[in-house]
Amino acid sequence: MKKDLKSPETLFDFFHGKVRVARDDMTLNLDPDTVLYLAKLLTERARYIPEQHQYHTLAELHGRAAHSKPSEKIRMYRALGDHALYKMGFFSESIC
């Protein structure tokens, strides 16, 4: 008996599908670019290696961003926003 094999999904494809399902289940009106951004964020976090990141709390990221050179501020505040999105999505009880 021959089994149908599903072609392997990339990690991004997996998260993209999950974000779309969540959007539809919650009847959210998300821009397609927002769905892609969230899928990319989840993919990056799945490959997260703690030793590469010195700042783990939102307060530490904010402090670092606030005291960064102007050329680094945007990157640092984006990292803060991404970290906050991830924390609220998976660990909302730790934010309180």
C-alpha cells in the first residue's frame, strides 16, 4: 500500500499557516504584511539562541535602546517591539 507523502514545510510556512488560522479564528482584520511579519518573527524566535542575546527583559531592552546612538535606536526599538509581541503571545502571564 502506497502512502501519500506531504512535501515538507519550512518553519516559516508552518508559522505562516498558524498565524493565518489564528487570524481567521479570531476574525481579525490583519494586513497580509502583518501576517508575514508575525510569521517571520516566530520563525526567528524558534531559532533563538539565548547566548546570543544579552538583554532578556523589556526594561533592559528599553534601557539599551534609550541610550543607544541615533543610528542604533530604530533597530533597538524594533527588537523591543518584537520581544514584547513574542512575550505577549506566548507568556502573557509573565508581563503582569
